[in-house]
Amino acid sequence: MPKLIIDNLEIEVPEGTRVIEAAEKLGIYIPRFCFHHALGAVGACRVCAVKVLEGAVEGVQMSCMIDAQDGMKVSTTDPEAADFRRSVIEWLMLNHPHDCPVCDEGGHCLLQDLTVAGGHSIRRYEGGKRTYTDQYLGPLVQHEMNRCIQCYRCVRFYREYSGYNDLGVTGIAGRVYFGRLREGVLESPFAGNLIDICPTGVFTDKPSRYTGRRWDFERTPGVCIHCSLGCRTTVSARYRQVGRMEGRFSQRVNGDFICDRGRYGFYYADRPGRPRSGRISGQTVSVDQAVYEARDRLQRITEEHGPQAVGVIGSGRSSLQTQSAMVHLCRTTGWQGPVFRNTRITGAAADTAACALNPENAVSMRELETADAILAVGADPVNEAPVLALAMRQAQRAGAQITAIDPRPLEWPFDFEHLACRAEEIGEALASAAERLSDSRRPVVICGTEITDAGIVLQAADLVAGLRGSGKTAGLFCTLPQANSFGAALLDECNACAADLAARVEAGQIRALAVIESDLWHDFPDRPQLEKALEKLDLLVSVDFLDTPLFEKADIGIPSLTVFEAGGIYVNQEGRAQQVRPAHTGGLPITVTGAGDHPPRTFAPNVPGRDMPAAWVTAFCLAGQAPPETDAQMTAWMRYNFAVLSDLARMDADGVRLFAGGKTPIAHEATMPEKPEQCLELLLAAAVFGGEPMSDYSQCLRELAGLPAVWMDRADADRHGIAAGDRVGLGFENGEVSFVVRISDHMAPGVLVVYRHPDIDWQPRAGDTRYNIREDRIRRIEKA
Amino acid sequence: MESRVLLKNRKPDRILDLAEYRASGGYSAAAEMLQTGRPADVQEALEAAGLLGRGGAAFSMGVKLSTVAEYAPFPRYMVCNADEMEPGTFKDRVLIHTSPHLLIEGMLLAAFSARAEHGIIFIRPEYENAARILEREVALAREQGLLGKNIFNSGFDFDIVVHRSGGRYICGEGTALLNALEGKRPNPRKPPPYPTVKGLWQLPTVVQNVETLCFVPHVVQNGAEWFRNLAAGPDEAGTKIYSVSGRVRRPGCYELPMGTALSEIIETHAGGMAGNGRFKACLPGGASTRYMPESMYHREMGYQSLSDAGFRLGTAAVMVFDHSACLVGATVNLLAFFARESCGWCTPCRDGLPYLHDLLRRIENGQGRAEFVPMLREMAGQMGLAYCAFAPGAAAPVESLITYFEDEVREHIKAGRCPFREAE
């Protein structure tokens, strides 16, 4: 380990550390524009110049380009280096438009900071400035090329780090241009990171444009809840609403970057239709009234028909607090549930994945980046857990061989081998592909739970166990349906699913349902069954922060708080419990009209809308108990009441890993039925934009979802005389749904893939996430 | 007395064809070396001969070949840099139009030394005639078994493709050229690793200038001693083609002993100063070298000699200025070229050169101020901290202008106009 001296301070750093990083460890910040610890050093901007006083190469050097060496003596304050840095900043500012007052980056702009810090305050250059035409890059990212200082971070992230090619550099010399060949929507689902890594205002957040400066926002560390990865975010809130989301560095989870679903998925939290008051039989009431009415009526049903007549349904999008309060609710009242999964098949896959994880085989996303071979089974990271695709790309760039076993037309931003097979053939393909990992030392098996079943997950876990048995540091990485599906698996005590409860409603055993933060309407595979069940109920109570159709239909509606108001603990798919702090106080957002009447002139002792409780508080109230008074007391209560959560005491900045420890997952015996003859198998799959209930409320993301489409293998399409772009109708038992056709050469034959889309109201027709379509029920409606 | 090695077969109106080239002893060096020699023989001969890269960097070709490790991976590449874009330089074009097979044989021998099987001639697109000549002659050489598989029954395979550049100055930079060949932006690469270790597609690659390669058959045939003795002085080696332009009577390419005095080049070979002008200064090696003032008029124009005096021979493109020439105006012109041709990668080059250009242009146009002079001096010096050698080269005329002709610059500022122009 080389030991060197920087500004008279000695430091020892690992071999290969750049001087700029060594200095940072000493707390010495050397200016930089092109250097970024995730993207590496390229020596383009030249602003990190230091003087090497003693060393192999002496004189002014770029500190990002030289490795720290033993005996090196470096000065960051040497006049020659400082003068050069000042010149570099002067050069960078020659063409900069100085439009800071109208630039959204102003206030958190690296160029602003370093220009001031570097001492360049008087403009000497009298020449003209070059100007560019900006491009439309879609609804998320605003382009302002005149501000560009050509650090090349954007294209290095976009092309090299994340693997998309529609943004690039054109031109040379002073006419270098960063943009698309033709203007249009950026193709990468990681494009929003351009906003974070651009050191000035070339790429800014479009939806939140002109809504506030960095210092106007309350900035709070957050955790993304739009998939199971639990990426770290920074939440910016102002006027009691979230305005902007940014990626937050995490050494264990997501590194630096997040996906655009996570960045822009938050608009559900302050949409006008959000439930903010109680509702009884369609009448608006106070929240307290709704809660007490619900408690009393549920109690009456319990008294009249026994506790078995009440069912409780939850989901994986609730915090661990809410989930544990729901379990407590059922423990104290004897009600049925809570159930956290919709069907046995998907529930069992997710539960099995959670229970298969142990301290030995669990790998974090950052550890996955160091894998030398990856086998992905029934997982489509780009759509199911986007940032995982970024991590896989980093592994691939470092030399990992990646193999995918999946029926879908996978489009991943890195090289991989795709073994396309039908969903029911995955197990077989996995068995024969296992030997691909035999030469590796650090293999990782990624297993999805969206289109697989518990059998596949177990097979993947067994494969990892076998690899570990043969001396490899093998890891298991499963993706789960929702942000806190892992927490649900840890807490579940009733071994049932929503479909079971629905059947009991139909059978007349259950007369009342309390549905807490559940997307049952959206996710339940058999909507006719659900509708029938709901009609039969005596009482439906819905507790939610989303105005789901279920909330609309409920006899009693109780609003709850979002993660931004209530915070909470969420357990990601590798069992990592992470604490989220509230980002702003609850209550109605303050409206700024700009018409001269700001601030609002109505005064009251309370914040309007502040009386909404978190869902876990409501759960305690329904149980007739007083909830713990503070968040800290609630966490202590959880540790005390649930042995599986006792490790929460050790939670630090990296969170804490919780494991199920030998818990038995929900059982599910039947595998998928064999595909009948003359049928194509329709697979309903996750899409990065569309189909995730919360982010579907974001208008800017809906724009990116495109048109509802069905993907077909080329041979299947040819057989039906269907071409790409045609409109086809797929005949289900109770009607036809029409889709635009996309054709792929690398998906499983005999399979139709439909990616979830906010405009497809699919449940009335498709019985499950897999459905058989008779070939004679595929009809071309319109030619392309 | 012109000593003609490379240009000895120069004809006024056509190239030396393959039959003529072979009749004059062409390909005999390659035949003998491939059949009886070892790859190391070529490298050792070149190193002993002290053949320095003629593209401007003056790095020993023999030493460069020695850095291709014996166990380095295959395939390896032999790249000929024919992207002759240094302003004032026109020797490679003349060489190709004189004797294309000399170049082909040179590449063959160099490739044999590096055990490279792929040859690429990277040529600037304005040299379309030269590119067609090369394509035609490469095909003829292939027909005669001088390229292709098992050349001279030696078991050695080598073939050449002609690749036209996208046509920017920076593409001629050795490492930028490799990026351009790979289809990437022609940004220079920062060694290490050097191209001989990880070059084209991360494989060992030898990049050499046309003129350098043309010497290889001669050195292999006649030996190091012969080559060294061609030079005019003991510290130099071989001959050099000087591309003489500017205010001389007979501009052109002159192959002379390395180290021939500047005065001799101008007076004896280029016919003296044009229009009875008096020598004021010259750029000795293309646009990216320092101005040589009058005091250097009798200096020997060799790599070592100029380097000792603080100058660079570069490509030996001698641009001559007489006392009627405004060097501020000339430098503005050069800077406009460099500011336009920067690849845009690093800040000093991309933004600093236009700044230098702007300051100097203001001086030339009579809007200069005294404080511009120290600014020019400081910034020209700081160009040395750019990513590659482009910006330091571009700044060399500016720095030497301020050093040797500061009075002329200040005269512009004082007069508020260019003293070389007629007063309006």
C-alpha cells in the first residue's frame, strides 16, 4: 500500500488509488468536472491539476490520471497548479451563457461552485460565444446545450456505463455537441441520471423545472419503493409535496444511479384525486369518524359472526410498520389474514425466494457487479428491477459471461446469451445451463419471481448451494414483486393468499374485508371472481393513499400517508431493511398561484389535511388499541413483538439484513398446466414504464409507455401472416383485446408477450399472468 | 548535391511501376530477409541505424519495434500513417507518387519484424489519387506474391488495405488514428499502454510514417553504417525530405543529408529567397513547431541539432518568411487552423486555442492591448498541460512569436493596426 504526502499530510491508500481520490480521503477536495468515481478518470477537463513535488513524474499533473505512489509528495496549492486550474475554469466559462438566474442547476451547480472557488470572477474574454440548438429529449430530461462544458460525463454514463447508444457526441473542437442524432425521446430508462451527473445545467429535471432551488427544498434521504431493489434516493420536498427525486449513493445497494421509474414515480403522492378525508358510503367525513365507524362495524360483524368473518388484505408496498401492525391486528382480533399476496403461484415464488436467502448466499447489487458469471432465470431486470440491469452491465464490462433463460424478447444493454424457452421449460433449461457456471469463481444466479414458480426458485437456490459446495463464492439474487415483499414474507403467519380469502367470501364465510394499501383491483388475476366477492360482502374497508378503484368502491374509506409523509422501514429483495425518514409533513400541498395571493390568506390552527394517520396507526385503531406514540417506539414495539425483526436494533446507514431463518414459505403444489395444442401461451410481463401501480400515476412516465403491444416470435407471426406494426385482436373467452404487434427474432416460439400497460385493463379477460390463446382466435384487424 | 535515397527514382510525370521497381533491386531486401533472416534482424538494423520517426515525433523505429513483446498476442497490426495534414508538409504524397512499392516493401519488412499480419495504410481523403495508386499497386504486389499468404515461400503472411481517413488533422495523431480506425471518435489515447502493447482493438500495433517506412528496405539492404553516413553530421542519421515552401524561389521537396544547414537548403536547393527578400524567420517542421529567427539561419536542420537549440524539426516542412511578412498575421492564420482542428476532448485545446486566436486576431486587427502579451505568454505555456501533443504544438508558434518577435507584436498594439498593411 503506497504511502504519500499531500499538502504535508500523510496518507496510505490501496494500490491503484488515484491521487485525486487519495486527497479526498484526507478531506482535500481537488476540483474536477470529468472525473466521477463511478465513471472513472479520463483526463479531459484538466481542472484537477496538482503539482507533484517528488515522484516518478514531477511537475504539474492531472491528479485523476496518476496513481498514488509510495514516497510521492503532492501539493494542491502550488501556484503553478492553482494558476492552471484558474485558467481552465476561465476557458470553460468562455462560452458558458451565465444564465444562472434562469437555470435549474443554479444552487447545486458544480461549475458555479468551482468557478467561485477557483477565483475566476472577472471575465476577460471579449470574443463571441458559440451557441447550439437544443433538442427535445422526451418528457423527463431538459436539454440546454449552451451551458455545456464538454466534460463528457453524459456520454460516458449513457454509452459506456449504461449501454445505450442514442445519445452521443458529434462535432469537434469548439463545436462538440452532446445529444441525439435526431431529437427525440431518450431510449434509456436510466436517462434521468444525466441530470445528476451533469456538472452544470445541460441536462435538468424537466417535470420540476422552475419549481425551486436546491436550498428551497427539504432534502431527505429516501428509499425507492417502485421495485424490490430498494435503491437510495434523495427526496426534495417543498410546500408539503415532493418536487424532485435524485439518486443517492449507496455502497451496498445501487451505487450512484437510479432508474427513471424511481426518479419520476412519486407523482402519486400529491395528485388531486388522492384520498385526504374519510369516506362513509360515498359521503365525506373526518378521518377519525371513518376510522371509528370502521372499527365499530368490524367489531359488530365479529360479534355477530365470529372473528373468522373478517379478512384483512395487505401488500408488499406497505412499510414494515404497516405490515407488522396488520399482523398484530389479526393476532388480537382473530380475524383472517393478513394476506400479502394475491395468488398462490406468484406468492409462493416470492415467498420461496425470500426464505431461500441466508447470510451465506445473499449478495448485494454491488457484490453482483464483481461476479464473473451470471445466470439469469426468468428475470427481466430492465423491466422488473431496472438498476439490476446496470449492475449486470458493470459485471459484463469487467468480463462476466451472462446467460439468460427466459421466454421474453429481452432487450438488455449488454452482451448476453439468450436461451429462449417457454415458461414451463425454464426448469429444464436451467438444469442444462448450470454447467456454464462451472468455470467461474464468483457466479451469481439471478431468479425472477414474476413468471417463474416456487419450483424454479428452489432449483436456482439449490444450484447456488451446489456451487457453494464445490468451493465457489456463489450468490443468489432474486427479484420480488414489490418494495416490501420480503418484509411480507418475513411477517406472514397465515399461509393464505387473497384468492383464498375471495373464495371464502364467495362461500359466505367472510363477510367483511379490510384492505390496507393493496393493489388488489389491479393485480388480482380473476376480476370477475373479485367483483362477485366484493358484491357479496357486508362491509368493505379500504385504507390507502391511492384512489384505487377498490377505495372508490369501499363502504368505508380511510386515507393513509405516503412514504414521504410517514417514512417507514422497507426490506429489499436481498433482505436488507432500510429506514426511510419522512420527507415532509403531511397535509394539503400549499398552492402557489403566483397571482399575488401567496401565501394563502386563510389561517387556521391546524395544517389542512394534517389529520391523516399512517396506515399502521389505523391498524392499531381498528384493533381498538393505542398505537406507539413515536416512530422510535414503533420500531421498538416491532422488535419486541416479532422475533424475525429483532435485528432491526443493529440497523445502520447500510440498513440491516433480515433473514427468514428456516421459515416455510406458502405452499403451492401445482406447476403450470401443459400448453394445449393449437394454442399460443400469453405471458403478461412487467414493463419498466407501465404496470407498476404507483408510478402509473406519473403523467410523464405514462408518455413513455407507448402503445399496448403484443410481442410475437417471427415464425408464429409468419404463420398467421402478421407483420410488425399490424393491429391484431386476441380473442379471450369474454371478448377481444387489440394490440399493436411487435416481432422478435429472439424470444421463445409459441409465446405471446404482453408488457403491462396502464391502458390495458386485462384482468377481466386473462385468468392469470399466463394464459392460453387458441391460434384461431388471433385475428388481424388492421395492416401496418 | 542532393543525396537521393528515397527519391532516386522520382520521375516527372508518373510513378515507378512494379517491374521497374523490381528491376532496380526492389523487393530483394524483403526476399532475402523473409527467407533467411529473423524478425529481430530488421529491428536490430533499424535501431543501430538510428532511424527516427519522420512523422514529427522523431522516435527511434528500432526501439519502437523492440517494444512489441515476443509473446504479445496475435493478430498484430502494421499501420502506415499517410494522413499527411501538418500544414506545409507534402513529402509523403511525393513519396507515394514516386515509388509506391518502396512503401509497400517497407511495410512488409516492418511487419515481418513485428510479426504483424494485417497492414493498413491510413491515408488522408484529399490524397485520393495516391490512395488509388496504392490500392492498384497493392493488388499488383498481391498478384506477384509480394503480399498475401506465404510471401517468398517464407511462411510469412501479410496483406495491406488502404483506409481513407475521415479527414481531420487530429486523425493523423498516432493514437487518435487507431480510434478512428476502430470507428470511434478520433480522440488521442493516453499511453501507457503504448500501441505496440495495446493498439488497434487492444492488440499490438506499430504505427509509422510513410517516409520512415520507405527507409526500411534501404537500411535492411545497405546496413546501419551506410545509413548513418548519409547524414551531414555525426549526431544525425540518414537523409531527410525537406518540404520547402514560402518566400523561396523554388519551393518543393528536397531529399538532403539530415542536418543540412538551413541557409544551404534555402540558397542552394530552393533557389534562394524570392523577390530579393531577406530571411526573417521560418517554421522548421510544420505549423506546430516554433519559429526559427534570423540568428538560426545557418543552423544544421537535423533532429539533434535543432533539439539542442530548443527547436523541433517536426516533419521538416520548412516555411520561409521574409521581412515583408507579418508574423502576427501568419500566427493568427495558424491558430485558426488549430482551433478548428482540435478534437474537442480537453479544455486547454478546445477552449484555450480559440482564446489565443481571439487575442492575437485582435492585435492583428488593431484592437490589441498591452496586457494581451503576458496573457498570450502564460496561456501558450499552459497549453503544455493539455491531454496530447496537439495543443503544445499549436502554441509553439505563439510562444516563439512572443519570444523572438515581441517588438513586432507590441508595434501592432502601439500603432493600433498591422504595420505590414497599407494604412487605410
